[in-house]
Amino acid sequence: MDRMTVEQAVNACAGECKGDRAFFDGKISSVVTDSRKVVSGSVYGAIKGERVDGHDFIDPAFDAGALLVIGEKDHDPGEKGVYVKVPSTLEAVGRIGRDYMKLLDIPVVGITGSVGKTSTKEVIASVLSRELVTGKTLGNHNNELGLPLTCCEMDGETEVAVLEMGISAPGEMDYLTGIVQPEVAVITNIGVTHMEILGSREGIFNEKSKIYKNISGDGLVILNGDNDLLRQVKETPAGRPLFFGLEKTNDIYAEDIKEEGLKGSAFVIKGLNCGDLSVRIPIPGKHMVINALAAAAVGEYFGLCAESIREGIASVETVSGRTNIKEVNGITVIDDSYNASPASMMSAIDTLSLADGRKICVLGNMYELGDDSLQMHRQVGEYAASKKIDVLLTCGDMAREIAAGAAQGVKEIYSFDDNQEMIKKLKEIIREGDSIMIKASNSMKFSEVTEALTK
């Protein structure tokens, strides 16, 4: 972050300012909400959390080099820096992110969907970075706090930003598009994640579609045409959407898909202006083929040559917790532990089915699925059985329905209510040559399982 001054950040906050105006010309180095990350030139946003109140660390933040602190309580910074009192620190950080993006004045690719946001973001960023300086969402910074923090991490050399935009409640997409207005909007799919809050798949669609309803007329909307709700979209403020997917009815689709086990897939992209494009993606699963199609469409929109699109898809890397494949002492661990929905769990099971050796599923609760949650868990179990999974371990009350659904087809099933007990059993039964896939909603903390297996 190298283009915003303290004065510009103060004006963005629109709060009650106290402190020494001699700091106003100072250049901001970063925006953080964790006082431990404060460095010289930082803006520190004090947020009251469930366990820790960030306001308790205002003075330590100034002492660590913060030029500006934002909070919701009265505070006199003296001569240490500038303090702005606001009704909502969260919204003030959002305003800073919004104004900083206006200073950068770069195109944004916004990505949303029930599943696949992160993996799609990674492929798109990998493609664009062949020819453009590309900023992207780091980790899971895709919500009302994470998005503006991601924006503020970019520097003046950035030429395009690829940003996840995750929502779980009504109104959140309007807020996010108020911070960054995408020039290109990508929706990966409409599933059932957050249905407990948004009411129905149609409710989820209505909220996520605001990513393109708020788009400018000069942009592009790219939708997964294999999704029943998305393919019904005929017109957007940017005109007719561009559809991608495996079905040949899409504008951009894949042919001649050759799965190479856990090494990925080779296929031909059809429908690009440059003609047929033979590519290979090094991450397994049909969902990654679909993600690559979206990335190719974005690459072509920004004028990348065919070879750059090919190289970008071929060089994409996984991130922790998302189809991250590790070989440890003769065992293959497929770490997909960061969050889960029925669709993403079935996709992960598909990936495991490509592996050699004995196939072991480690699955946990999926949350925010609404009234049909138990039935959806059971369907995942039935799917695991249909894919010839050898061993199933589940953890959590709802995940017992996964075990029940798999009972007719999976011979070896174990259910637990505690991660550590499940890990103990898993270590007892695994043997060289096994492939193990790990997946659950993030609050199940299945990263503990991955860590236990990969130490």
C-alpha cells in the first residue's frame, strides 16, 4: 500500500478525528486489524471481538509505529499519531479499502459462488499473471472485512485484481460491490451453502447475482452454464453473459478430457476467439477443468495470447486446505479441509476415486444447509458408497448421517464426536499406499487431521 496518505484515510473514515495533524502527510504502509501486525506507517482498526477487544491495544499499536488508529470508543492519542472515532470500525476499514482502490484505478475480476471461489481465483490469477501484474485475495480474505484488507495489500504496480467475494447474509454483496465494482464478474455456481440464512437456492442466487447487477456497462459477466439457475440468465447490465462449462451448449466448453489420476487433466478448450486450445491442469477433478474454462475466458477478455492462457493454467498451484495433495511416508493425503458443502464434498470424493490404492474418506459436519441438512449429509454418504470408497471415518453429529448413507456400500466405517479420537483411529488403520481425503466445514477444525498426518 503506497498511494494513500493519513489525511486521505481519515477523510475516508468520516469520523471524529483527534491527534497531531503533522501526521496527515504520512504515507500509509498497511491496514491491519491485528495489533501484532502493526509496522511503521500502519493503520490499525480496533475491533471488539468475542474474546478480545482490539481497543485494548490502541496504545501498543501507536508504540509499534501506527500513524492512524480507528476505533469506536473515545481515545486521546496525544502526540503519538491520529485517532478517528467512528460508529463502526468495520465500515471505516471498508471505506479506506474503497478509496484506495479508486486511487489504484485498476480493473477488478470479482468471483463469487457457493463453492469453488478460491480454486477459480487461483487459476484466473495464474493466467493473468503471465502478462499482467496481478493482485489476488490471500487466504480466505473474501468477506466484509477481508475484502478491504486484501485491497489495501496491493501496491501501485498492480495492474489487475482478482478478488473473491463471499457472502452469507442478505445485503453483503451490495456492501462488497460498494468497496470494489468488478469490471468482470464470475459466478462459479449456485448451491446450498448458507441456505439456512438465505432461505433457498433462489435466495442464494438473488444475493450472489448482485455481483453483476452492480457491474458497469463496459464489463463482462461470466457464468457457469452447467448450473440450472445461472444458465437462465439472459441479460445483465453488461449485456448477454458468457457461459462456460462442460456442456457443449456453453460458449466456452471442454472436449477430449483425459484424467491423469491425481496428476490432473488434459483437455481441449473450445469456443475461444483464438481457436481450439489444448491445455493441461495439474490439479485433479472435473471441477478444476471447469475453473480453467472460466480462467481462459477472463484471460481472453484481457487480451492475453493463447500461449499465456495455456501456461497460466498449467502452472496453477493449490492452496492449503483446498485439494492440496501431499505425499507423506508412502501415503497420499488430499487436504481439502477448508470448508465444505454437499457439492464440494462430492467433488472431493470424485478426486479421491482417481487415486491408486485403498481410498479413505475423512468427512465431518457441513453447516448452514437449512432444513434438509441431514438428508444432504446422507446423500453424500450414498455418493461415497457409489464411488467405491474403501474406508469412511466421520466426525460430528450430522456426519453420522454420512456414515448411515454409506452403510450399504462402504465396508469399513467409523464415526466419532471428537477429532483426536478419530485421528487416533486413523493412525491405527492407515498403511503404505493409502490415499486419504479430508473434508468438513471449517469450524470442524479438520486442519488438525491434516497436520496430524503430515507432520
